Amino acid sequence: MTNDRIGILVAGLLIPLPGFGDAQLEAGRKVFMEQAQPSCAVCHTLSDAGATGVVGPNLDELAPSVEQVQRAVTSGVGIMPPFGESLSEDQIAAVAHYVSTVTAAK
């Protein structure tokens, strides 16, 4: 079992333990900050990333689900362009995991 899979099984959910890496979380942060062009941080506020964009919704307040982020990133929404052709499925899954995870506790 890898470190990013070590956790506690509670009510059928795997809860990662602090101190153990979450590779998909780190990959998603990288997509959010660097790989998406333009960067998600240009338009969105997300405290975990230190992003203070004001064009798109404040993700800390919106706290979107994985599915909501995947749909928005893949197809675009409002003035947000689609990234379905410029990011891989793995990158989209990673950024969706990242945003939904870091905003879930807010």
C-alpha cells in the first residue's frame, strides 16, 4: 500500500491521515497554479493556492463538488473557457479532486 493510500476506513470512506501525501491533491494544485493556461488562479479565489482572482467565482465560498469542477473545467461555464482539449482527463480529475478537497472543510 502506498503512502497516499494510507488512511482510516470510517463508514466505508478512506480518510487520509495527516502527514501522508496525496499525490492527486498535489497534481491538482499544480494544474490549478501552473498547467492550465490561463491559470485557474488568474480568475478564481482559492485560499489554499493563495489565489485571489475576482473574475470567476470564489471557490472557497462555492465549495464545488468533484463533478461540478470536472464539468466546468471540461466544458467551460459562463465566460470560463473549456479546458477539455488542453488538459488531459487525469489533469482534470486531479484539479477537480484538489478544489473539492481543499474547499470541503470550509
